[in-house]
Amino acid sequence: MTIFVSMKLFVRILLTLTIFGSIAACNDEVFVTLHPEETPGTTPPDDQPEPEFTDSLVLRSLEYIPDSIHLDDEIWVQKGVTRFYNHDSQGTMYVLLDNHNSTLVSINNTTYYVTPWAKESQPLISIPYLDPASETISLRPDFMPFKFGITSVSGQLRGGETDSLTIPANTMVQATVYTTRRRITAKADIAYFFTDFQQQTETGWVVVTVWQPIDIRVEWSSVLPIEEPR
């Protein structure tokens, strides 16, 4: 009986020492301290400077999500005023509608890219377009270079048209131009790359907002004599 107890006690002591040894070994592996020069990945390769990111993001593709293209009820009437002074003989005053005939396109997202997008080499992208007569929306391909922020694109409605009024000599008149725009919103998936790493493609998304002119109207004021000296 004494020998059995002693052997049992010996086994317990041996198991206890084994467990403590295992714990110590695990602790050595988990809490091992490496000197800085031994830490993997901390020493840069010789003659390999870090890449410099300049004007470097370029769009690869922009694909609209079909269900996201939406014509809002929002209407924006923009007002522009021009005064004409006719000091000579009777003449005709012209308002060039193209000066008020611009589609405003806003491209943004909520991530706010910190690295600047390249000002050159951006591909042309399509933009949602509203047919004012049928109120149907299509995509105009190759409409404008991709750019974050607001872009004004001219000549989308009644391009080259003018409105005019003939007035006598020594008179003045004011033309007020009302440009009515509708808003189209859409969401698109984009792919882009860094110019320093053209083999790699990153992905993201953008919201495209289009304020498209649907009507341009000119109102002429009464013709008044010029009172100030020439």
C-alpha cells in the first residue's frame, strides 16, 4: 500500500511538472521578444524607395446600376440678366442661348478620395440624358471626361439658337434668361488604378447627379432711353 501511494504521488508530481513546463514553453513562444533588427519586414530593401503618389488615380470603368437611375421631381430655374446699350443707329440685340445652355454634372461619393485624381488621361464617360418630350432617360456615351466635383458641359439644348430684339439708337434694354433644369440621379460602380501600379485594379462607387436644361426662355424689358452720358 505504501509503495502504491508513493508511486501515485510520484506520478502526480511528474504530471504537475510536465504541465508547468508546457505552460512555460507556451509563454516563451507567445511573449518572445525580438530585437528590432530581427523583426520581419522592418528593414526596407536596398535601393528600393517607397512609391510616390502624385496625381495618380485614373478611371478604368464606370458602370451604372440600372435601378439607381432616377428622374427627380426637382426643378431648378436659373436666372441670368444681360443689359444692352445701343449708342449707334438702330440695331439688333442678340442673346446667345448657348451661354445659358449647360448641363451641370456632379460626381461624388462619401469616401472622399484623399489621393488626387489625374487631371489628364481620364476616359470619357456616359451620362444619363432626359428626352424632355417623352421624359424617357437614356445614356449619352462618351459625354465628358471623368472628374470628381462639378462639371459644366455646354450645348445640350437648342444649340446655336439666339433670341433677339431690335431697338432704336440711344436706348437700352434688359434681357432676362430663365433656364429650367431637371435633376437626374444615378449610382455607378467604378474601377480605377494608380499610375504607379497600373496592373492593380481598385473598385469603388460614385453618385452622379445631372442638372439638365429642358427649357430656355428670354424675357425682354421695356426699351428705355439711355440717360447717362456717352
